[in-house]
Amino acid sequence: MTTATAPLTTYPSLPADQTWPAQGHWTYEDFLRLPDDGVRYEIIDGVLTMTNAPDPEHQFTVVQATYAFETVVRARQLGVVYTAPIEVHLPGIAKPVQPDVLFVAQARRDIVKEKFIEGAPDLIVEVTSASTARLDRKVKLDAYERAGVREYWIVNPRTRFIEVYVLARGEYALLGEYGPGQRVVSQALPDLDLLTDNLFAAS
């Protein structure tokens, strides 16, 4: 029996002098051929997603979240905090995905390899926008849930709300939705002292 070769195609935003796999057939080897052009490329369940460079509002929130995490993580030697671009490999699910912010607990630092993170971080933050809402709320939520990411935040600078999901018996449950003036509750970082307003640029 012969194995069918995945169909090849072209993508308008990718170099036209190469052929690329059809959606559903992308591999990490294909990812390594992609251009270094400032676009965030991710492959989840063999499907390539492409996200343009973020806007200042998005990056302000990423910086503030990273600072808040790093402050408590470093003070208590809880682990390490990283921001995109960084490759996270979720075996059998995504290779790679590139979360906006992530935390790996000290006891699990062995998943941090030389060039990428191999396995599920303890906490992931995605700063969502109108163009990435479906990716963050459906595709990535499902991928992170299946991979065993303990806690997942969806942060929305437009509504100024933060949703925190935690794994409960292998499925995500909403721990809380936090709006203006509220403090975020985290199971992965219980000592975190974070007012939602601090993550968003002044309106």
C-alpha cells in the first residue's frame, strides 16, 4: 500500500517560489522553511496560522503582564517567565505555538530546552484582538486544554476584561472574569497581586 502525499499549494503571503502543504498537513519541517518576516507563524493540528505584528496597545498589555508575573516569580523563585516570540511544542497538538506570555514552574523547568519549550507551560496568556478572537478563544483554548496547560488567560484590551480558565478533570473551567477595578485571581500564581487596570493603556 502506498501512502498519499499531502497536497501542495501556494499561499499569497508566502514566497511564491516554493510550494507549501495544504492546511491540515503542515509539519515542523515546513515551519522551519518559513521566512523570518515579522509574522508570527504557528501550527496547530497541522494547520498554519499567521498573525501580523501586534499594535502598541497589545504590546503594552504584554509588557505589563510580564512585569507583574516576573515580579512575583523572581521574588519567590517560582520558575521562569517568557514572552513571544518563543516556540512552544505541544506534542501531537502544536509545533510550534507562540503564546504572548507564559510561565513555567520551577519544578518543571526541564521542559525548557535550548531552542524551544517542549511541553505544556503552567500558565499561558494570550492578548486577544478582533482578528485573533477565534484563534484565541476556540483553537488555542482547545489546544492548551488538550495539552494540559494548567491555566489560560484571555486578555482583551478593548473591553479591558481578563478571563482566567483552569483545568478541572481535563477540561477548562472559568475561574473568573475580571473587569475594571478588580484583582485577578490565579491558581498557578496564587501570590500574584494584579489589578486589571494595570494591564491596559490609559484610555
